[in-house]
Amino acid sequence: MQKRDLISINDFSKEDYLRVMELAADFEQNPNQELLKGKVVATLFFEPSTRTRLSFETAINRLGGRIIGFSDSSSSSVSKGESLHDTIRMVSNYADLIVMRHPLEGSARYASEVSSVPIINAGDGANQHPSQTLLDMYSIVKTQGRLDDINIFMVGDLKYGRTVHSLLMALSEFERPIFNFIAPPELAMPEEYKRFLENKGIRYFEHTEFSDIISEADIIYMTRVQKERFTDPIEYEKVKNIYILRNKMLKKTKPTMKILHPLPRVNEIHTDVDDNPKAYYFTQALNGVYTRQAIISHIMGLK
Amino acid sequence: MDKAKALQVSAIKDGTVIDHIPAERLFDVINILGLFNIQEMITFGTNMDSKLLGKKGIIKVANRFFKDAEIDKIALVAPHAKLNIIQNYEVIEKRVVEIPDEIVNIAKCFNPKCITNNENMKTRFTVISHNPIELKCRYCEKITYENQVVIR
């Protein structure tokens, strides 16, 4: 059997998405399944990401696998100047699966060419973070009961936010999605994604601030507007408070609407939203564990 | 051909003439074809007047005949290049270059944070548009546009 990797969200077809959703629901019902018993999984974090690493390591533990690896490249041979090629060659001799995070874009694809065992990309710089997209989709299907006919509002940094780009690509595989983008002009959705939607005949609307139109939303997907992204600090000061979601803004939204956020949050969702049943971001993070169990099982053919 | 022009670069008996190279890309073409380490006679000229390109370069290589795959590598820097295959001072065949679907280890990715610019490895691009040239990096998935193409 040819080894299967998960490097980019485009590596998965609609059938793969649906299978992962189905498996994630199964793991949510029954989280402890010893499908990785006797297997060794390497978690190689060339840059720290505590949240993603703990989520993957919880998933591996619940599957009964053993973990080797590092959480920061300063504690590995990388700090001695070892190439990515050599690190991956060595580790793929030891482990049955490699989960890796690396600051350079394309590093995971390259690792998949070098490695004899499957690679799961847990983030390669600003490029891809496919397990995040799959857990976002699982959160949508769990709360809305479907992936077709979703009206999603993406808010904040839509220019550099890799999570919104990947989610846009994935949801476009389903029937009749509607995208609403709320962002300052400096951080608007890039042309190439808008062109992609136009070519597929998918509807999208652009807004520069929140309005009553959010009453149509099934999902509001919040991202952080980072000060570093602005060339002009005055521009940042002008827009920084426009993209903060507050509890009082949610009055007219649908009762089934949910708010997602890839976390960490800074101030873009006011803490007064947290107790609203529409706030879903903390459960979304928990869904990540089930989704990662599902991804591992799917690509390794364990279930 | 008028006499003055004919004298600019001398004729070869057998070999290949590569014409219509953009003047500023002449040395890129020499590099890509590895001409700096062959033993045969090579003559080249640049900054010659061209109706098509403004200024053009030309290379004549004696006793060398290129395979299509080899010559298509120069398409990135000289998409309008034309080849004349010479035998006994006569042009026996004319060829144009074609941009291949995949470009391996010729161009650099424009993205400084791409793994290919930080690790000793080959670059690989899918050609997503021919005119103007747009190259999608197999690794970082970013697009390098024609005016950003740099030869490794």
C-alpha cells in the first residue's frame, strides 16, 4: 500500500473529508480505542506550538500510541545545523508516523518526499495547517448538522489568515456555500481566492464592518487582526475596534448560529461573548482531538 | 541578409544556433544549458538589434545538438528563442522552445521563507500559466510571476 500523507487540505477529496467527519464522531462517542497500540509516533515541533502539540499528543495517547519527539528545535540536533532532510530520514527509521510543525513553508511536503512513513503537517509557516481546517469542518457539521448550504462570515485578517483560506477551499467542495468577508481593505481576502470562487460559481460578499447582515450567518469565523500586518500604525488604530465581536451584537443572529475561532484569541471576541451558548471556540478546540484521532486512523488505514 | 549583419557573428559548419534570446538573459541561457563546461567552439553576441525583442542575444555552438527536453529548459528565460540546426553551413531544421508543464531545479522560488531557499534541495514548479509565465511552487504553494523569475 502506498503511504498516505496529509500536507495540504487539497490532498483530501470530498470523500476523505466525509470519512474523517464520520470517524471523528465515532471517536467522540468512544475516545479510547487502542488502534495505535505497539506503534511509535514522532511529534517533531521545530517551532513551539503548545496548543497543537498537546492536541495531537492527546489524540495519539487516546489511540494507545507511544510518542517520541521534541517541542522546540533548540532541544534537537537542528540547533547543531542538521538539515531537515537528515532529521526526517533518521526519525522515519524509528517511527511509524511523523507529525511535524516547522517555520518554513513547504517543509512538510519536502519531508513527505524524504520520509518512508506518513507525514501529517501540523503547520508549515504561513502555508498550510490542514488538521485545523478539518476540525473547523467537524465543528460546523456537528453544530449545523450539514456541510451543504452553509452561510459563513469570515472576519478579521483574511489576507494572511491561512485558516480562512483553507476553510474556504474545503467548504467550496460542498453544495451552495455562501461566503461573507468582513475585513479592513488592507487585510481583504486575496484576489486569487475570490477568482477561485467566481470560477466555481460560488456566491461571496465583501463588507468592511459588522452590520445586521450577520443575522443571516450560520457560522461566524473570527480571526485576529494583528498590528504587525499594518504598514501604517494609524490605519491599525482606526480599524482595531471595528472587528471586535460583542455579546450585544448577537441579538438578531440565528439561534443555531455558532462562533468559531482558531485560538489564541486576544481581544477580537469580547469576553462577554464567552457565556453565550453561541460561543463555540472552546468546544471547537476539544473537537480537534477527535478530528486528529480520525485523521491518523484514516491516513494509516487503521479503521 | 546584409553584409554588415552577416559579419556580426561568424557562421558555423555543424551545430546549433540559438537566436532571439532577450539580451539580458543571454548568460542565464548559457548557464541553464551548461555551456560553460563544454569543449566545442561557442560564439555568442548580445545587444544586437531585434525587431521582436529590442535587443537580443545569439549563441552558436559547434557540433552540439540539443534534445527537446534540454532546450525547453530555456523557455523560462527565453520563451521566443528559435533554434536553427546547422549541417554543412545549411539550416536543416528550425525549432521553437516550448514551456514544459513542470520546471525542475531551474528557477528559484521568490518566497524567502520557502524550504527550497533554506535547504540543499531541488526546486519544482508547476507551470499554471504560459503567457505571462506563472509558476506554482510544489513546496510552499506560492506563485512566482514572470517578472520575479530568477535562475538558480
